[in-house]
Amino acid sequence: MRLLVFVFMLLFIPDSLYSQSLNNSRFLGYRGIWFTLGQTERMIADGYSGLYGDKYSGGLSFAWSHTVAPMAVYAPEVDKTFFVYGGTTEPDATYLLAMASYYDHANHRVPRPTIVRDQIGVDDPHDNPSITIDDEGYIYVFVAGRGRRRPGQIFRATEPYSVDEFEEIISREQTYSHIWHVPGKGFMHLLTLYTAGRELYWETSRNGTDWTSEPANDLQKLAGFGGHYQVTRLDEDRQRVGSAFNYHPGGNVDLRTNIYYAETADFGETWTTIDGKELALPLDNRDNPAMVVDYEAMGRNAYITKLLFDKDGNPVILVVTSGGYMPGPENDPRRWEIIHWTGKEWVKKEVTTSDHNYDMGSLYIDGDRWTIIGPTLKGPQSYHTGGEIGLWLSTDSGETWKLERPVTGNSPMNHSYVRRPHNPVDPFFAMWADANSMEFSISRLFFTNSTGESVYMLPYTMKSDYEEPLLIAPSPPVP
């Protein structure tokens, strides 16, 4: 199927899409990208039935929910939420464009999105962007590359609080970019390099242009023992950046497990455990002081999803755990779990279960009121990536959870990879994409408010420069 789509693109999409860059041009609507990892045949060789598709597939415009962050930031100075995503050109194309746009809260509208970087034929949303805003209002977009095969880039807007035009600052190896602007200090960039598997590094910059790693590309290594995926978060009140990550035994990404946590409160000068013990870096052994949960000893895979801080500044980590990497009921249950530092110890609580390892959602904390919005409910393509979106609520700081309401229902395609702005403001509180997770399809982009009661779709095709998002319908009634 993907070969046929590629041939169609070569025959029918204008040559201009391939002969010249579309950078800094406006696109005619919000079109998500469909993608599949393409590993089904390899998994069948390992004993997989093949009945439930690839390891992951579907609408991956906001994927992956743990590997690039943030994908949206609210700017109170202009009352806009600026966001990025992996878009594409035509309904039948898998042609990646790194897109930037904003939601105008005052006028309830969006502009035609800007193409920050035209990936010139690349179809892989591993290259998805992340976004941040500096003290002067300039927007930065970090485009993740893919290992050592494709470089990543840093772009800076030419005007404050604008996505009209971007200029490239750096092009170099950088994968899975997490970029945080620490007020008054500058930028902290946490990223992955394929030095010995997926290893974790960081660098800083006072102005977004001059980086501590340039020109020698001498990044500082945080962890490297088998490979890692991480989620990160900036605690603005304490000017602290935290990283929660897993590891890959023997370098095998299909065996990802365990959870570790490290943080820095001095702009990367030192890193410590949650209880203040300074870490000797880089971490180079699975048994180290940063370990939080030993899922490997339980025989569980751990798919890390979100990191936040509670009202007291204690880290809260959201993970999905399972019995193995292959899709299908054999690796049930997929448990959604909260791992919370209480101030004295790490505690683990189960929220709910779903039917796929990549059913990834977002966590929100407002005092003792904690919310999870994610594809926890059965969708039209069961045991494939995503499902129907549900909103789960805890009013006792994560001790107990209940399904507050379904957010979507009777959908034709699965919804997946729910992302949150760094500092969400209603109604642009959570965003995601849909798609058919079983076969190639179009992919549309959605957002909802903090209660999950209203769901909006960004306009797929725009006839004017600015349009209002389409209110799909109030969410389904509470069961």
C-alpha cells in the first residue's frame, strides 16, 4: 500500500513539492500525517500473529508523546497558544512538513499554518518538531532528525509572537528534542544521540543561537546504558528541569523497561536524584541511584508518557506497562500507572487499562485535582494504536481514579497521541490526531477543553486566511 501511495505521489503531486522547498509558505489546512513503522514481517518472524497490525501506526502528527516536547506553549502576552505538528500535503500523501501555527483565544480562530521545514519527501514523523518561546517572544522550533541518517534543525521566528517566517540557526545531529526556556537563564535542550544506542544528552544556550556544544558538538551525556527514551518537564516556579526515562536491556528497544528520574536546578551544572543526592554522570549502569521502579524484575515493559510536578513540586510520572512489545491481547493488560514522589518515597497507582502499548495520553495537575486525557476507551480499530478518548479524574492527588466522561464516541477512526501545551489554557487544553490504525487513511487534528465536554477539529481545508475550528459535538454523555 505505501509503495502505491509513493508512486501516486511521484506521478500526481506537482514537481515543485520536490524540486524546491516550501519553507515559510502557508498551507491550505490542517492535515495530519499517517505512518506505520513497517515491522510487521519482522514481528511475524518472531512469532507474532500479524492480526493486529504493526507495532504502531495511524495518525502520528503529535507523536511521539514522549520523545519531543513541548509541542504547544501558551503566550499570555498575546493570548495565543502556539503549537507545532507533523503535517502533510494531500489527503493521499505521506509527505512530512514541520508545521507551526497558533490558536487565537480571543477570536477563537486559527490561521493557515506555516511550513517551518519542508522535509523534501521524508515520510517519517520521527522528524516531528517541538516549540518554545524566549523572554522577548521569539518562537523557536526544533526539528528532530532521525539518528545519523537525517540531521535536525533549530529555527527562530523573525518577529516576536509570530509564525509567519522562520530562519534556520543550526543543522546537525539531534534526535527527540525536548526544549525548555528557563526564564532569565536561557534554553535547556535535552536530546538523544545514537552514540551507543539511544543515549541521553543535554546542552544550554543563553540566547538560543550560541550553544555550549558548538562548534565542537561536545554535548553533555546524562545516561547511556543500553539506550533510553525520556520525558522531561520544566518546573518554572523552581527553575528546575526533570527527566524521567526508561532503558533498553541489551540495546533492544523492544525490551524497554524500568523508570529512572534525574533533575537539575542549576541549569545543568549538577544533576541529582529526587532526594538531592548528586549523580555521577553519565549514568552508565542499570542499577544506579536514579532508579524509581524496577519493572524489569516484574517482567513488564514500560512505555513512559508524561512527567509533571504536583502542587508541592514533587514529580509525577505517567507510564503504560505491558507484558511485551507485540500488539494484541497476549500482552494484556496494558496498565496506565502513576508513579508519584510523595516527599518520602515513590508510590505507584493504577489508573485504568487499554489495549495497546502506544495508547498515550496527557496528565494535568491542579492542586489535588489530577486529570488524564487519553485513548483509554475501545475504538473502532481495537488492539491497534489509539482508541476513543476518555477523561479520567482523581480528586485525591492520584490515589483513586474514575472515568469522568468519554470525550469522543462512535468515531470512524482511532484517536491517538494526546498532547498537552506546556501551560494549557482553555479551550486549547489537549490536542491529538485521528486516523485508521489498520490501513492508510487521512488524519485530522483535534483539541478539547479541560472538562472534555467540547471537541473541536482544526479545518482540514481552509478557504480563507483565518477560520474557526469546527465544533464536532459535545462529548458523549457520562456513562
